[in-house]
Amino acid sequence: MIHVTCDLCGKQVTLGEDYRYVVKIEVYAAHDPGKLTEADLDEDNMEAVSQLLRSEDEPPDPDITAPAYKNFRYDLCPSCHKKFVRDPLGKDTVQKFDFSKN
């Protein structure tokens, strides 16, 4: 038998009796391509390609070549689902300090 618990509150969700919700989140680096100019089109890139081919023997820098991608999956009970849909980034639940005037 499969046991599912809410990843937010820890409540046991009974399959077939209770609703459960799945939240999937993908995080990746945004890529905004630069503008292509006339100078880019006029430039001869054969030397740059040649250097790139010669440098294939060197190990690549993992910070540059590794894509910044991560995915998450969470099971939520109905009440946590309502909370999540109302405030998906948790902005309202962040503790706000109310300092007294001494």
C-alpha cells in the first residue's frame, strides 16, 4: 500500500478517500539573447571557431557548461493546497517584525 504524507504539514493523506495535490516547480536560468548587429554579421568568426576546436582537450568549466536547472515535486493535503494557491511564494507567511517604541 502506498503511503502519502503532505510535504508541508506532515498530515497522512489516505489514497482514494482524501484529495491530494501535486506541486511541481521548475527552476532554470533565464536566457535573454542579445541583439544581433551589422558588426556581428560582418565579423569573420573562423579564428574563434578554430580556437574553440583546439580547446576541446581542456576540461570545461562546470559553472559555465552546467545548466542551472532544478525541479521539485511536492504532495499537498487540501488545506495546504489552499494556502499554497493563495500565496505560492510564501510572501504573506514571512515573519514581519513589529518593533515596539521604547
